[in-house]
Amino acid sequence: MTDLSIIPFGGVRENGKNMYAITVDDEIFIFDAGLKYPETDQLGVDVVVPDFEYFIKNNDKIAGVFLTHGHADAIGALPYFLQQVQAPIFGSEMTIELAKLAIKEQDALKDYDDYHVVNDKTEIDFGHVTVSFFNTTHSIPESLGIVLATPYGQIVYTGDFKFDQTAESYYSTDIARLVEVGKGKVLALLADAAGTGSESDSVNESKINDYILETFRENKQKRIIVAAVASNVQRIQQVINATVATKRQLVLSGNDIENVVRTAIRLRKLNLPIPENKLFVNLKNAKNLPAAEAVILETGRMGEPIKHLNRMANGEDPYVRIGEDDLVFITTTPSTAMESVVAKTRDMLFKQGADVKQISSDLRSSGHASRNDLQIMLNVLKPKYFMPVQGEYRVMTTAKAAAQEVNIAEDHIMMAMKGDQFKWLGDRFELQDSFSIGETLIDGAGIGDIGNVVLRDRRILSEDGIFVSVVTIDRKKRQVVSKPKLTSRGFVYVKANRDLMKEASELTVKQIENYLSTTKSFDWSELKNGVREVLSRYLFEQTRRRPMVMPVVMEVNQNRRPAAHKPGQQRNQQVAKIENKQNSPVKQPKNQNNKTTVNSVN
């Protein structure tokens, strides 16, 4: 019985997080394992990765993870994936080395060593399935497309690609190999749609190289701070070329960029026109360089340059202070979700007196296929079915329109959602047995311990603050022992709202006393929920704000017997009493054995 299916676990209707599973009979072939950076409403989240539950349940069926290139959207989820699933990793030499950098940061994966280096000549025989590769053009060397040859036909995944006739050897697309693949039976093509939203083609990299060099020459007296993605090796090469041509020295800002540059140099994917010791300067010594001789290449944490540039603009970077002698040169094209952040960052940079130049304002620079590039790929491979991937729904829609223009029928275009399972029925792909796939939020060392409830609480705290009411009760006597202590953070200024605080205190006491006097069976959750509801309603009526209300109720017990004295302890206590009486005007209570214990119940 035919058993071939395609399931996207990310990379569809979103920007990043590429991960696709191709099931052939009883084996699962995984294409890429990427992450995406959080949306603005995912407060405090570092990165987002796919949900791996399906792979955990089917671990014994996984043939391997096949990587197309070394960017975070293709390899960034590996450190989290491999902690839960055992599988071999296949990729080009550059991709594998960058994957190792990410994986070795996890202590649990220090002994992992199941890497397999492949290239465009590699063919891996899995018996009834063969996996081979072809070179593609992207902004990082040794990017590969993947061909999965099955008994039912070929499944082709392009990864990120574009066509650029001026690309250097280890960036160029192997068009002859594509033609060869197209001569076979291509059942389905999973192709990069991220750049199809624009009608115009990207400028070729030789023009971008000239543009960067011209920018450096136009700003001879300024220090140049270049914001770039750490893994965009092609852009790094262009910055190095311009640095040397203008007789400057280069400062690498951040561990990510240093690791990528060192790896690329070792693999001879970066060309250094002059010796390293004459080109690079340590970040700590950057302040000693004259402005006209300095270039700072910054990428920020996890290779995200804009957020770190924002910190620089706020004066939070310990080594780089931005001022009037600086040109900030943004050489990355921000995603739609980051456009507002970029605009705010530019504004802050201007306030610091710096000049700001953004490459995307003058040139269409992209590592992704344009509409025309996608149509060329479709015409060369002639797939029976087409699935646009690597993009939000809006670009998937433009990719669909582009495919229809080259005679791909609408019902042969798979507009997938995460968890959609497209099964091959012998003559067609059909959507069957889909399932829900979530996403895993990574915050610090935690994996999957951040969910919608936590994000909701963070959003409430960020918008309306927190209101805490701490009160002590005597449960046996069914009374409030002390007045509530109220604390407000990010909600109202206490000293300016004394009436509100007084009323909130009285409402807390009234609600608790009412509960204690009318309820026979005591329940802590019910008591706190009652206080929370009363306070939330009152605070909203008075302020039209909804802070997070946290009632903290503590219990006092005055009848607990004291612990037994250790030998000699009673005499020491008596001596202490005598000393107290001699040194303090305060009279001691007659019954020293009555002690108060407080149990905190949150």
C-alpha cells in the first residue's frame, strides 16, 4: 500500500521555524529544524521552535534530519530537538560546523556526534529511498536543496534560494543539476516563497558589494557601525572587503559573529585580503581606534542585530557609545514583524546624533527567491504538486499566484497549515488525518515551560501592573488579625491614591470576614478567589485598568505548644530574660511559653 505523506511542522504561514517531515512507508525524513524569533506579544521569550511531540512518539522511524543551510531558521531548533529525539544530522560542511556551534552550548549534548557531511555529489541510499542534493544560491556558503527519490516519485525541497548569475563558486546554483532532477518525475516541490511578495528581483551581490564600498568611502571621517545577521557570511565578506579597501580595522561585537567568522575562515569560506592581526581589533580596544579607522560589525545575541542596536542606542552597551561621529549602517532586511522595532531604533540613533543608513531603503536585497526566481524553479523542475513554504500566508498567496501563471493548477497547489498531512493516493495528494501542532517557547534554560497563561500574565503585568493584598487571619477564631498590607507595582502611585488604597483595604477585610462568618467548610482557593474578584471589580471601576490582583492570605495560630527545650537551653533563656529586664524598659509578657507561629498560604 502506498504510504507517502508531507507534513509541515513550521515554516508555513509564518516567517521562519522551517521543519518538514516526509514519511515514506515506515521511515520519516526531516527537512530542516529551524527556529523563529518571537513576535512582539511574546514577552520575554527568546526563541520559538516547533512542537516535537510527533517525533518523540515516532523516534524509531526517523531516518535523519537533512539540513539545507546554516541559518537559524534551518538549524536553530536542533539543540532542543536532539535533547528529546535521537537522530543523525546531514548537511554541508559549513552547515554542520555551524550546527555544532549551536548544539555544543547545551550541556546535555556535549557527547552528541552523529554528524554526516554531504555535498552536491552525495547520494545516500536508504534502500527504497535515495536522498541527494543540489547547490543553491543563498547568503551563506554551501546551501543545498534536497531531492528525496521515492518509489512513487521525487519530493524536492529547495530550502532558501535565489538565482544570481554573478554569485561566486560556493554560492552559485547548479542549474544543470536542477535540469537533471526535472527530467525525472517530481511529485511535489516545497519551495521558498519568502521573497515572492515583491514584483522586482533582488539586485545581484556584486552591486551590493559596490554599494557597501561606496558607503564606506562617502563616510571617511566617521566610525562605521554595521548591523548584520551573524550567519550572513556573504555580507560579512563584503564588509571585510570595504574595510580593507578604505584602510580601516574591523571590530567584531558579539560571540555569535566571532564564532561564525572563525568557522568561515577555518573552512576557507571567507577571504581575508590582509593578515588577521592587521584586520581585526579586540572589542575592548575599540575605543582606542580613531573614528576614521574603525568599523564595528555587530550582530547581537543569537545573531539578532536590531535588538542589540537598540541597546547601543540606549547607551546600554559597555563598549560602544553611539554619537555624532558615527554612521550606523543597517545591512539586514528586517522581517515585517521587526519593522516597527527598526523604525524606533532609527529614531533613537538619530537622537544620539548618529547618521543612519539602511541598505533596504536603496536596494532590494534578499537571499530569498523573487516571483521570477520561483517561476524559473517551477519551469525547470515541472512538479506535479507545489507547496509554498518559508513565509507568512500573504507571501504563500503571491507564490500561489506565480505558480498559476506558469500553469500549475490551483488544485495542485498545497496551501498548508502546520500539522496538515498531505497523503499520496497513487494519482494525487489529498489532505487527510491532519493533527494539531503547537509551538514551543524557549525562555532562558526552560524548554516548553512557557505557555499562553504565562504570556497572558506577562502582558497584563506589562500593561496594567500588579496589586498585592497581604492579610493575616485566625481561622479558628474566624477573624482578621491584622489590617491588609497593600502593594502596587506599575498600577498606581500609592501616596497619590490613599483613598483608593484605604477602600481596597476595607473591601479585603469585609470580604474575608463575610466568608469566615458564612462558610462552614473552609477552602483557601475559594477565599482568595473571592478577595481577587472583589478587588478586581473595584479597581476597574475606579481606574478602568485591570492589574493582576494577588491576594496573599496568611494564618496565625496562637495555641501551638512550644518545642521541647534541649538540655541547658531553659537556663540560657532565663539568663537572657534577666539581661533583657536589666537592659530594656519594656516589660516582658508573663507567659513566656505562648508563642506565635505564622503559616503562609499563597
